[in-house]
Amino acid sequence: ENGTTVSTSASYTFTVSTNRALVANFTSASANLAVLFSQPPSSGSIPSSYLYPDGMDGDGYAYDNFTFGANQDVTQIQWIGTYRYGMSASNPAFDFNIGIYATITNGVTRSISSTPLKSYTVGGNAFETPVGGYFSYHFTLPSTFHAVAGATYWVQIEAQQTIYMNDWGMAYASGGDGVFFYKATPGGVSPAAGDLDRKSTRLNSSHANI
């Protein structure tokens, strides 16, 4: 007020007894995100897109895993992708589906549950932004995903495109365990070598459940 800070609280209540000129300054919550899990991008990409509205044989879906050493509440997912045939302008991803899956273990073999623990429709292009020859994306979950310490989860991120051929793919990454799962319709899920780029984040707040 008149160049003087009145309050730095997230909420401010006051009684109006005369005219006052107050200026509110807001900062983005994304500036307070703490990265819980990250795999930086490397060269290349793997198809992970759906030909809207009915799909087609050959649509590909990629799943990569994450594990936390302590209980964490995930609030946002970030990822890197690209258009494998350069169709970002003529056939852009207009929406994304995101699923988080549990691990099924059968002896020494592990696979992915058929039904996601959580599934989301982004409702847009996830703030697609060009970066270093790729595109970055992020989605804030409508409610936090509670990840249990030591459990292995799988994230599947699938773009929706309207024109054949749908060419969007997840960027490969480094720093993981070198394994992800892949499914090409109408086949089943099978393991593949490599890591995929994405980050899991939470609000860096004293109220975060860790």
C-alpha cells in the first residue's frame, strides 16, 4: 500500500473504513516445486500416441517406472517428447492421457497392472513448449497421487492426434534402470531397453505429506 508491504501471507483480511489502494502481487506455485524424481532426456524417442477418436493398429504406448525411498505425494508430472516426423504444426497433440500403474510380480518376472491406479485426461496440449529440439510438457494433478515408499509404479503418457500418421513420442532418457514397457496395439505389454524422460514433483510446502 503506497509502496509499503502490508502482508506477505497467502490470505489477508482487513476492515475497510476508508478508501485504500492495495496492490496484490502473485507468484506461480510452480516456482516452489521440489523435484522428487527426474531422468534427463537423451537422444531419440519412442512412439506413444493415439489416433483420435478410435485408435488404430500400431498405436504405441510407453510405460516407465519410478520408486521413492519415502512416502511422497506427487502433485505434478513433467515430461519431454517430440514429433518423430516433424508434424508439430500440421498434426499437433491436442490432448494427453496419463495413467499411473502398479507393478505385478510373478516370481522373478514383473509386469504392469491392467487397470491404472490413477488415470487423467489433461484437457489440452499440456503447455507444449519447444526446448532444445524437443518439446516440454507439464500437468498438475487434480489431486495428489500418494506413492508408498519402496513401491514401483509405472507412468504411461499418451498423446492424442487426429491425422494419420500420429507421430508423437516420448523422449528417451538416462539415469534410470534401463528398462521400460511398451505396447503396440493389438499386442500386449512387453519390456524394452531404455529410460524415458519425465519428472515427478510435489509442492515444496510445509503442508506436503512426505
